[in-house]
Amino acid sequence: MQALGIIGGSGLTRLAALDVDRQEVVTTPYGDPSAPLTFGHVDGSPIVFLPRHGSAHTVPPHRVNYRANLWALKEAGVGQVIGVAAVGGITAALAPGVLCVPDQIIDYTWGRDHTLFEKDLSSVTHIDFTDPYCEALRHDILVAADGIGVPVKDGGTYAATQGPRLETRAEIERLERDGCDMVGMTGMPEAALARELGLCYACLALSVNWAAGKTDGPITMAEIEHFLDSGMAQARKVLAAVACR
Ligand code: HPA
């Protein structure tokens, strides 16, 4: 059985339900991934886990080696990858605490190593990215969550911003005009690199705050941490249910 790859985001540096078999320090032609790969299983189903921001949560979104992370998971024999991500909610359905499986993405990042197709090419390569997420995996996440009674919103547009700072009020207004429902800092180039590698990739997003300007006053880390703690506990249950589908 092919292992499910899970890239953990903020609040998810470990998977509690995971029976760990081994950890492996790997390197890739693109450098080192964020952390050693953790190989394990949930109820007999194989998982390869990688914390996006490193084991001690020290790698900021714009410094993540996305190419190495995806390459390492592919090399480990993974066919499907779920990228777990904390986001800010822009539209009404994305209140803090809501889990969501987005179906579209707009890339506002810049200066990141965003492709594997740039050197030693036999020909210029363009991937299709009309639907950036793997529909089969999106469906499996939604069905698995439904099966255990965890509400997860189906669809929405993820705005990938550069970070590490949060956005201005005007930036969020612009993202909303663009049709974005949520904003996070790690969705790209992760999704595109997965597609370049032929991996089936979907995102499980957790809203941990209202985006800038959507409430009175500044966004506080206390608010974010509160929703990270409670929401990631739900996300872990969903991930375990997907692994055992
Ligand atoms: N903006 C960008 N990234 C985020 C946010 C936000 O408000 N919350 C969590 N990740």
C-alpha cells in the first residue's frame, strides 16, 4: 500500500495518532527538506510525515525549501500528499475554527524557488494547473471527515501570500475582490511542485483568525494559538480517518 504523505503546518509538528517506525534524514538535489521524514502508520495504514516549518517550528514560510520537501516525499514512495495549513478567514464561511478543503488558489508569493523545470530540460515544460488540487484526494478528505462527524467546508479559494508578516487591511480587501476566501503563506509553490512531480496533492486548511481588517483591532498571537490548538486536534482526527479509508 502506498503511503500517504502529510505536510504539517503551524500547530502540527507531530501526529499524535502516528505509530512511528523510523525517522530518516534525507537530502535531495534541491537541498535538505525542513526536517527528517517520519515513517509510521495509523491503524496499519502507512504515513510519511514532514513538518513544513521544521521539527522545532523555526523555518518561516518564505524560507521553506518546498522543492526539497516535495522531492523527498516523492522519493519516499508517497503518491498522495495532504498539506495542512493555518489560514486567516476572509469570507463569512471561513470563521476561526473552520476546517476547509480549498479547490482554487491564487499565488501572490514572489522570489521563492517555485519550479523543478528550470535546468537541464529536454524541452520547456508547462504543467496544467487549471484545478490546482487533486480532486480524488479532496473528495476522500471530505468523505472521511463526514464519516467521523467533523465538519469540513468543501471548496474555497486560497490566497498564498509571501509573509512572514500578516497582511494590511487594503491587501485583504484586494484579495476579497479577487475572489479569495482564505489567506495563508505556504500554499504556493507547494501545490504546483506537487503537480510537477505527479503527486496527488490537496490542502486541509484551518482558519485560525479573521484576516486583517475583518475585525476591530489587531490580530493577536493569543487568538491564533487558541484556534490552532483546538482546530488542529480536529484536523488530526480527519487525517487519521483519511489514512484509514
Ligand atoms: N494571513 C496569512 N497567513 C495566515 C493568516 C493570515 O491572516 N493566519 C494564519 N496564517
